Amino acid sequence: MTLKKKLVVSTLAVSMAAVAVAGLPLSSKGLAAQFGIVGTASAATSVDFASLKERATKLYSTLTDADKQTLRDFRTELQGLSREQLEKDFAPVLAQLELSDGQKSTLFDFYLEVVSSIYTPDLSAVTDILKSPNYEAYQALLKEIGKQAGVTDLSVEEVYSFIFGSNGVEQKLINLLKGKSETDLIDLIAHPNSELANKVKGIVLDSTIGSANYSLRASLAELKITKEMISATKNNVESTLKNEKAAALVLAKAYYNAYLKTSTPITDPSTPGSGSGSITTPPVLTVDQKLAAAATYDVSKLVQVVDGKATVKLVDTDTINALANLAAAAKAAGKEGTALTLTLNLGTITAPTVEVPLSKAIVEAAKTNGIANIAVTFNGVTVTIPVSQFSTAIALTVTTAKPEVVTSVTKLKLASDVYEFALSVNGVATSTFKQPITIKLPLKNTDGLDKELLSVAKLVYGSLQFQGGVLDGEFIVEPRDTFSSYAVLENKVNFTDIASVQAWAGKQIQVVAAKGAIEGVGEGKFAPKSNVTRAEFAKMLIRALNLENNSAVQSFSDVSSTAWYAPYVAVAAEKGIITGRSAAKFDPNATITRAEMATMISRAVKSINPAATTNVTAISQFSDAAKISASLRDGVAFAADHNLVIGNAGKFNPNDTATRAEAAVIIYRTINFK
């Protein structure tokens, strides 16, 4: 093999990783695949992987959840490529080079690992290459090829420096595209032979390869790697990867928002024009941005799949370090003592069952560092676990079940996958929790559905119990104090006796009923003009705001522990939402007054939104404000100020009883409180 031919072996080694990554917004397979370029290496340099992490944080923080999922979908597709498929796709170029089978295997592993890391939009999976079990093999391959080619500095770090260095492809393209519109970038992807696209090609083709000072353009010509061979390789890869275009558009959006629409340079101001090849330094992150970055720990490379079950093999020391880093970031941001959550990001999982074991050491470290929750996220699903209730090892298991599990028992329309949640504590299955575990489920197939009527449903002995849930974009969030099978459905509930209140309460009744917060009285009737008891309203409020907790206790002598309303009264009493008519009695069957209802709502909302404020003068608008009991005035003021309860003809009528229709309207407003 001639020196020049050996040199391009090293070029390929870098190209299949570096150039695929260096695509910026131009292609999810990089400049090589998009414009017909194999790749380059560059001069020796040191790499600051911490800076790479900050850069990735800045880049991916501009994306929506849907955008991130698009990248993860592409990553999953890429990682699914077989050795045979890769060899087939790259055959036109590989035929011109001399690589052993072992070198090819290592090279393809390197390619998949590096490129996949770029499509893990959570902090900086790009830095995880340093922790790869194959890292030494990659280094050895690159060192040996570089040695044969006379390039002494070829290494994993060199790959990243070529992309992200101050004279790297990324910085050159950012400078070229600065000030271009997002439409320009999209057009660039669609028209690879445009004038701007040709400028981009020139940047890469004229880059030099290591100390040989040999341009890519020249090395390709010497080795008789023709434009047709490169074009064929490009077409092969594009045909294989179906999600390439969508991912390319997402990256275009990310780079535009992060770098291109501003004039702020991202090079390190301490080394202006040095040309040393040092790594690009993004703008300094604020303490809040650093806190946000520390709140997510990418564990996607720790996922192992065996027989359809994906298990996360957490390393205690690394996870404990992540917890400590989050605590430190919170302290630096002045948010020490707040309810911190460390999110373990598993990435995209194709296995139907996912298990996440958390050792006792991890659980205790979370509590020691003041971390309130450990969350697990994958495929859009997020499960947030309050860890203070546990003192030993726990394991979360989530199984994506077949739709028939739910569709076989209802004709209501599914708006999500069906999930089975389970938790074991020290190896023992546990289905109820002292502190609710929050599930966040991604919605799907919602076209034509009324999103206000979407509700999380629990499957219990072949029937559905609707639990409610709060919409968050294309997700629904619901805290659960029990685990079972759950899914999101459009729950249309119709009543035959609400025509008289349809104009002002019809939609509100339907929505609150869909959430399972209020029920009919039987035979399709709602009884909109009937009064509401204190016990009934306690249940409505606790169900509507997802505050259920089976471990709550109360001490009212007139509330039997077996009464249907007992658990709701217990939660409301525990949270200070209600007080008794006396120290010992709740008076559950008494009708609730408007002032009592306003106060309960206010206390409930404040328990969830402690920062919400009260304008105490809000009750002065009512001519009968003097009739409001002193103990209820603050609650009425809050409810009136936030339009949760409104007056009538200038009066509040604090001692009037509320009807079921009025209660439904007020609960509806409370659900939608911002």
C-alpha cells in the first residue's frame, strides 16, 4: 500500500465518524453523505471535552421535546444498521481501500458510536466516547493507521478537534452561514448543488490532512476515488436511513437558534486568531443553564437488551457523582433546598419492557444531596420517583403493552400507548406509595380528538377508572399513588339533564366528568341544580388536582374510615385545604357554602403553586363583603382575584349553597389555573 493510499485509510477512519458528525445543520449524516465527501483529519490538538458538553447543552436546549424525539428516532435507526448493511452501503469507497475485517469491524463500531452520540439530544452524549468500552480499541486502530500513514496525531480526540476546534469544520461553517435565515438552511438541504452548497463543499474539500498538509481534494484524486463512487455511497446511505431528512431539518433549526441568528462569536476570546486548533468555546452558561444541564444524566449507553427486556446497568459511583453535581449546581444557582430532580435519560428503547434498578447507595446519595426525585425518561415516557420515602434498593419496570389490553374493555379512543408500571422495593413488588409517583405519557393519534377530554385511565379488574391528568403540550401528566396499567383515552361523558345549564356549564361539566373528578347520579343524569355537600366537594377537588394519597390520615370523629369520602377528606385535612366545623367534627353531609368552597379551592391551588399571591382588596368589589367570615376572607379574596369564583350583580353571596353545576365550573377553572 502506498503512503498516499495508507493516508486515505486514515481519512476513511476519520470520515466515517468525524465528517458524519460535522454535518451541522446540513445533513444528519454529515457533509460527507450530503455533498459526496469522504472525510478529513486535522493537525494535532488537545480537546476540552467539558467545553463540548457545554456546547451540546447550548445546541440542544433550543429544541422542543418533539424535535428531540426526531433525533432519537434517527439515532435508533442508525444504531440498528447491521455490519452487512454498512459494508454494502459503503462498498463503492471501501473497494478502493485496504482494510482487514478486524479494522472494518472496529471502524464501523466507531462510526456508529460517534454518530449516534450526536443524535442523543440530552446534555452531551458526545463526551461519552471517553467512557466507551471500545475506546482503547478505537485509539489503537487510529494510532496504527496514522503511524502507517505518517500521521502521528491521529486519535479519537483528533476526530473531535477536527469538528469542533477553532479552525474546525463547525466553526468555519458557522462563520459562513452566520446571518442566513432558517429558510436558507432548509433550502441548502434541499438543493445540494446551489452556490451556497458549493461553498460548503469547498470548505471541507480544501481542508488539510494532518501534518502531511495534503488536501482532501488531492488525496481523493490520487487514490482514484471518483465523484461517482462517492455519489453512489451517498445514495446508498440515504436509501437505508429513512429518517435522515427529518433529523437534518431538526439540526438546521438547532444551529440556527443556537448560533446563526445572532452575531455572538463562539470562539474562545482568550485566543483570538490563534489558529492553534484548540476547541471552540461557546458563550459562558449562566448558573441556571448549568443547573438545567446538571439535571439530566444520559445513561443511554448503559442500557442492555436481553430477550426483549432493556435493563439500565447504572454504575453507582457515576450516578452518585451526577447527584452531587446537581446539588452543587443548585447551590451555585441559589436554589439549594428546592425540590431537585435528577433525570436519567435512557434515550430510545425498542424493547417492550424497561427496568431501571436504583441501588440503596444511589437512593441514599439522592437524599444526602438533597435531591427530592429521580426521574426516568425514555421514548417520551417520564416517571418521577420521590426518593425520600425509600430507604433501600428500588427497581422501576415499565412495559409497553398491546393496545388490546384496553381496547378490549372499552370503545373509547386510545390517545397513547398502554403502559404497565411496576415498582419493587428491596426485591418486593409494591403497588402503593406514601408519596405519589408522577407519570408523564406521550400522546399519539390525537387528530380529531377533543384534548380537553383526554384522561389517564387505570385498568382495574377489566374496567377503567379515570384519573384525570394535566395536558403538557403533546404529553399528559398524572401523579399516581398506586401502580397498574395506564393509558390515555378520550373520555366523552354525556348527561341527559344538563340542557338548562348547557350555555354556561355544559362544556365544564363534560371536561370535569372526563377527568373523573365529578360523577353523575346514575341513569345518565348529572343533577346540575342539586346542592353539593362538603364531602362531595372534597372529593371533587382532590380528584381534580391529582392530590390523592392513600397514606393520608384524618382524625374527625364523624368521618368513618370506611366512608367513600374518607380518603379525600384525609388528604384535604393533611394538606390544610379543609378544616372542620369544629376541632373534632367535619360535618361531611352538610351543604358547602360559596365562601367555604372558595377557601378550599384557594388553599388547594396554593398547595400546588406556593408562589401564587393574593390581592386582599379583591373582595372590596362585593357589596356584601362584610358577610364573609373572617376565617374565610383570604380564601375568597384569592379565588375572586384569580376569577376562580365570581360574584353575581355585585354580590358574592358567601353563605349561599353551591349547585353541582356551579361546582363543576369552579373545578374546571381550578384545573386550568395558571
